[in-house]
Amino acid sequence: MSGERMELVALKRLREGSLVGFATLALPIGLEIHDCLVRAVNGKRWAALPGRPQIEDGRQRLDPITGKPFYNVTLSWRDHRLAQAFSARVVEVFAAVHPEAFE
């Protein structure tokens, strides 16, 4: 990997609710992060680290009120500032390749 910035390795567009797609990213330290979620709703755009589905009795656990699936955190940023900077950069590189994804 060249340079000192995060690079987009691959992306997959998928429009479902607020989800606009998934990104695979290469960090300058040599780490690749697969399937980062990229979302947009009401003019706001953000990205999130991937999570692992919570499984109970062989099925993915769902919130009984909303029906949304629960996920376990597998990676996290040590503070909010780092998380926001990561999110902004992922959205930036995703939008550079697929600006129409956010329309």
C-alpha cells in the first residue's frame, strides 16, 4: 500500500433502507477492513465498522420492538473523534466513485 491515507480497495453498491453499500478499506498500517457499512438518510452520510450478527438458537437475534438485527462489536475506535474522522473519509472515498449512491 502506498501513501499514508486510507485507500478504497473495493466497494459494493446496495440500496436497502439507509444502506447505500459496503466498502473494503486499506489502512496505512497494513490492515484491511472488509464490509464497512456506508449509509445515508435525510441528507446525512456516515460509515460504520462491520459487526458480527448475534446468533441465538441458530437464528439472528432481532429487536422485539423494531425487528432490526442485533450485532456484536468486533472493532471500535478509542474515541468519538477518530470514529467521526473514519466515517467522513469512508464517505468521501465512496462518494468519489459512486456519487449517485447518495441521491
